[in-house]
Amino acid sequence: MAAKKTVKVKQIGSPIRRPAVQRQILVGLGLNKMNKVVELTDTPEIRGMIRKLPHLVAVVED
């Protein structure tokens, strides 16, 4: 069985003074604090969420 691909996402911006939709996307990604890194399954849904917040999150390369 092949291992699922993952992507590491880091919060680089603050959700303060951002629309509620953007804050909800951060929560959906599992982010809530600056510089927090989470490892998520690499799916089109996750990639779409990352593309919506290029100013708040960054993909971390190992």
C-alpha cells in the first residue's frame, strides 16, 4: 500500500482584520497561531484552500 502524499503548511500571517471566510479557512486547515506548521494530506481541496490564502499561509519544503 502506497503512502499518501502530504503537504506541510505554515501560517505566516495574522487573521486579524481579515474577512470571516479567510479565518474559517485557516481553522479548516488546522491553523490558529502564527508560525504553526501542520501536515495535511495533499488533496485538491487542501490545495484550493492554500491558494485562497497566499498572504496568510506558505507551503513548507523539507
